[in-house]
Amino acid sequence: ETAVFQTPNYHVTQVGNEVSFNCKQTLGHDTMYWYKQDSKKLLKIMFSYNNKQLIVNETVPRRFSPQSSDKAHLNLRIKSVEPEDSAVYLCASSQTLNTEVFFGKGTRLTVV
Amino acid sequence: GDQVEQSPSALSLHEGTGSALRCNFTTTMRAVQWFRKNSRGSLINLFYLASGTKENGRLKSAFDSKERYSTLHIRDAQLEDSGTYFCAATTNSAGNKLTFGIGTRVLVRP
């Protein structure tokens, strides 16, 4: 049973629009992540936050910006989406930086 | 970059039989996780290992950091074991980045 909740499940938008995805974890974890599942179905990390501090930014384009209001929430905003942003975005969390990671169900973004 | 080579890419098993999945790493990993993607697309945590072996029911996993591999054994396979299995490993670098394998699609047949 998942404890990492993502909304929306799906989103279709046009090129150039702004989108925002929400993620909340109820596990009391300190660390949260965003991963992107690419066209080859490989999951790759985009960001990691520990205690609301950005730890990792994996050379993600600047139109992507994570937003952390508290340790339980890590949202992802994409300004001016492009076609290559179509993907499944997965949020995750772990107790601390070096512990087991738990994933949400993902948000599928389609850019038309 | 760090690579995780997962094999086989697909596996067909008859109910009651067993097999093994393997991930080889191109660098020394600190820990490995194994997941199964269920029919609803959710990643289900199976194992987290920093070393040694763990067993849970009909599944058993091993991780050898020095030899750079991890395995997942399925024994007495059941129909509900069908799904795509992923290994993912992390180095000692900052951020606890998981590098994923490409996945193994397992089909258990009656």
C-alpha cells in the first residue's frame, strides 16, 4: 500500500504551457526525490531534497523547478513544457539520504 | 556514468519452477533495491540490501558489493509473480541516487 501520493495521475497539455505536479509522503521521511521514466522506460533521477534542501540536480533543464514547502511535500513545476517532456514522473521518499527508497504511482505527462 | 546491467530482459516460467535474475554493476555500489512493477504500474519494494542475503517467502536476494552484482531468486513461482522486476543501486555519492536496470519481464504460466 503506497504512502507516497502523487497527483494528478495523468495530464495532457500543449507545448509552452506550465504544469505542476504534487507529491506528498506520509511516512515521516526526511528525503524526497523526483525521477523521470524516459522513452526507453529507464527511471532516472532528476532531483533529491533532504530536509527541504536541494541535494541533487541531475542536469535537468531550467524549466523544471522542484518546490518543497515542508519535508512531506515536494512538488514539480515545469514552465513552458516541450514535447520531450512527455514521460512518466515518479516521486519518491526515503527516511534519510542512505536508506530504502519508496515510490509513488507516477504522473503521466503528455505534451501535444 | 554508473551502469546497471540487468538480465535476462524477459523470463518465462512454469508454475512451481524457479529462476534467477541478475544485475551487474560497473562500479562499486553501496546498496541495492529490487522492485516489482505491478499490474497498476506501481513499484513494489521487494528488498533493500547493503550486503549479504535476504529472504522473503519465495523470493531471495543477494548482494556482493565487491564482486559488483546482485541476484533475485524466485522459487516455486506462482501466477501472481508475473510482472516486471527492476534492480536499482546507489553509490556512496551524495543524494542517494538510484541507478535502475532496464527490467526483467517475468511471465509465469500455468
